[in-house]
Amino acid sequence: MTTDTEEPTLTVDELAARAGVTVRTVRFYSTRGLLPPPVIGPRRVGRYGPAHLSRLALIEELQHHGMTLAAIERYLEQLPPGLSAHDLAIHRALVATWAPDSAEDATRAELDRRAGRSLTEEDIDRLAAMNVLERTDTPGTFRVDPGLLALGIQLLDVPIAHETILAARTVLMEHTRSAAHALARLFKDEVWSPYRERESDPEHVRAMKSLSAHMQPMVVQALVTTFQRSLKEELRAAFDAE
């Protein structure tokens, strides 16, 4: 399994298998400039790394939300430069939270293929504890949240105690729920209520429909960018104080 500090080692076939898409899809996204070019290794074979995998997963998630390729291209262009695979995975996980429940059934072999390795029972237990998957009544079959799977698999290799990851998840859930509540209230008071008063105006109705179509991706991007900056500042202050 590759990490951000390792040389890209995945072939295009391995990248496609890990992402759950076809090789043709990978190459199509590459020609559109949505994926950065691979690193050319020996024998002129392109090699891909974790950032390619996370970026591909983000593209698929945005497309799942109904965004056109042109809109996805604009979205990706607005992301801060130099995002790591983990940063992109967080983007994807946050985007996925706006989607309705889309859990999928997956076999153990499919999970291993997506992880790029054989998962242990301990790995499965940790993914279950993070609500990435749950066991079903059918042996060897799991109910998987596709929006969290890639991030959950990456967290398996983070040198942090499992209890710490769960505690961090609790903190994030608590504060993001609070932010979502405040944003929803703001939208209702400042946008929805005035709209109800002017819904007879065709021009205003069109503007509201356009806002509704773009609201979720814009809010998610703003939330992620703001959180990244705040977290960097807090970590810098915490470690500088030591």
C-alpha cells in the first residue's frame, strides 16, 4: 500500500481496481485534466499514487451528486494547491455526507480489492467502529458506506490509537452538526423566508433554483477550507507552545 511519502506504485489497472472504476474512466478523466498525469517509470509505464486515488474518488463522488464534468473541473481548480491524499479524502467524505443514504453491499474480496491488501479481522472491526461498514446476516457480506470507505481504509494505517480516532470522530460530529444547524437556520431566516415572500417573481424563482443546485458543494468547500486553515493554526500554536 502506498502513502504520500512513497513513490507512486500503482499501474492504471491497479488504480482503477482500487477506485472501483474502469481503466477507460481513468483515462477519460486524465484527458479532461481532472487527474494529474502519472509518474513515468521504467519501460515508460505510468505509476499512480494515493493522491491520484483520492482525487479520483472525489471526482466520482461529485459526479454522483449530479455535477457536470465542467462544474467538477471548476470545483477542483478552486481547491488549495498541493492537497495530500488525506486532504482529498476528507473533501470526499464531507461531500458524501450531503448525499442520501447510499450504503452498498460488498463482499470481503471486494473490500480487499478496494483496500489493495487483505484486511484482517481487526481491520474489519475498526472499520465497523468508525461506521464505515457493518456486518450483515450473510457471512462474508458487509453493508458499506462508499463515501467513507477510502478514508476509513487510510485511517487503518495512521499511527494513532483507535480510541483517539473515535474520540476525534465524536468531536467532529458534534461540531459539524452544530455548524450545520446554524447554517440551516441562517439559510431559512435569510434566504428561504424572503423567497417565500417573492415566489411569484419568476426571476427570483430561477435564482433560487440555481442557488439550491450549487449550495451544497459551495458550503462543503467553504467548510473544508476554513477547517483546514483553523486546524493548521491550532496545531502550530499547540506545538509552538511546547
